[in-house]
Amino acid sequence: MTATVTKAGPYYSSGSISFGSLRSDFKESASGSISASELRRNTSTTSTNPIVPDATENSSVSTSNNLALSQFRNTIKYYYITQTGTDTNFDIDAQTWNTNLNKNILKWLYVQGTIGSNSTASSAAEFNSTAHNLTIDVSGGIYGAGGAGGTSVTISGGNGGNALSITNISGSNLVVNVRSSANIYGGGGGGEKGATGSSGSSGRCINYSYYEKRQCRSCPNCDGNDVRLYCFQRQGRCQTFYQFRDIRCRRTNTSTVAGGPGGAGGNGASGRGYNNLSNSLSGAGGSAGSGGGCPGYDANGSPVPSPGLTGETGGNGGDWGNGGAPTTNTGSGGNGGRSIIGANYTVIGSINSSTIRGLYQP
């Protein structure tokens, strides 16, 4: 992490102090008059452009009539923090603001590098404090985490994570300035797991059973519609000198057998996010169904029990800020994460589908 503090100032660490230099540094005017009353430290948090702002560095400057030029030693006009490089879960209010956040000095956080989150439970960049006159100026990238795809454990896809979260408690004039090169992207939602394939159609399967019958002199008949396979002569006298006749019969036993089970649905794809910058957003294919036919039986009937159907393909993961795709399963695709979430802030600048992806208004 690289976060560098700079200031407009500190002024007058040595040397003389004049009303002219104070007019130039604080009223930011090269000419004209400036009065002592204008140079009093302004502590009003409703003032959006104080001449002499309230700041920790300016605490020696009087707010009343006992103003002295010497009070302006090491004073400042503005406060800046610049983020560069790569950070995860960047805590804005934890930066080195020197307790100036809740004061009316104009402050800027310049996001010039990359900030991301690998977990949908945490925004990539977060502010949770009280600030007056703070501008978050974004020319780099802030990326939320992508939601997980649905599985057999959790059918629904996970929601995408948020990029920038702002909770400005009792603050005022917090502005997000979106530069044309900015990427403030909420994470995509995960796709839903595909539904299990339908079971195959039931059918008929055939088993055969066999029995024998005996009769004197001539071949007997089988029972009902059973099929006589053969008739043969047995040794032994029956009645006078006739021999026995034996037959073997086959009985057809028909059973209704269910079709095979359907295949498992494919897992949903994870949404696009800082934790998923390049993987495919396509859901996984379902597994093939199984079964069908008449295993363990003597013969197929008609119709033959059919195999189960292939499981449904998992839902696609959502691209930045978009929801994951649903399937016909019992859950849903995950919602897309917000680019900016919270309250008590204003968004200005170059706002379009390239710079902002996901909801951003309070």
C-alpha cells in the first residue's frame, strides 16, 4: 500500500508574514483587500469553502478578535492523500488524516492505483466515519469481489461484492469525483446451479419362469398362454404299456420399471470480480443421466425404460455489476454488487458504462 500525504502548506514555517501573502495563500487572490475578520479560523462545518479552514494544523489561529499574524505559522489551506500501487480492502478513514476528517478543511483522497476485494463480505474501499468537505477523486480502479457460483451445497449464486462503501455519519459535502479513466466496478453475481435432469420414461421389462408337466401317452398343454418349449418321452409305464410324456413350459412375467435417474445439474459460474478477473463466466455442463433398459431381466419389453436426462447447465456468472443467471432450479442467480453504496454522498464527473458498473446513487 502506498498512501502519501501532501498539503497546501504548511505556510510560514519561518520568515515574515504579511496580509498580502495571507490574501494570496488563503483567499487565493493576487490582488484586492483582505480584512482581519476574513482571516479568522472558520469552524462552521456547513462552510464548503472556508478562507481559513478549521484544521488540526490551524488550531492556533484565532476564531475571535485576538487575531495575530504570528498565529499563521505552519498553517495549511488544503489536505491531500494520494493512493497509488495496489491495495485490498482500503480503509479510507484509517488513513493519516491527522484528525481533520470532521473539520471543514477541504480534503481530497486521490485514488490513482488499484483497490480490490477478494471477499464479497467486504467492500474494496470503505469509509465509515464523519467527514466534511471530503472529495474522493478516482482516476484508478476500485473493484468489488465476484459472487460464488451455485453448487449442490448452496444452489443460489452468491451476490457480488461492492466496490466503494460510504457511511458518512453526520457529515456533509462528501463527493465522489469520477475521472474518465476510472473503473468503479461492483462484482458480478454468481450463476445458479443447474437443475437435476428429469428421470427417464418408465417401460416394460420381461422375466421368464419355467415349469414342467407330465401326461401319459400324449404331450400335455401348458397353462393359459404359456409357451410349450418341448415334449419328450420318459421311461416308465403308465396304465398298460404307454410311456409318460413330459413337457417344459415358459411363462412370461412382465414388470413396469422406472426410467433411469437424471444427471446432476452443472455448477453455476462465479461472477466477475477482483477475485475472478479472467475465468470463464459460463456455467458448467450437467452430468449425463443413467439407467434405462432392463438390466437384470431376461428381455426388454416395449417400450423400453429410458435413461435419465442430462442435468441442466449451470447459470452464467454476471459480468461487473450484473447479476448471475438463474436456471430452472429452486434458487436464483446472485445480485450484482454496487459500484458505490451508502448514504450522504454525491457522485459527479464522467459517469458512463466504462467508468461505473453497478448501481451508484445513494
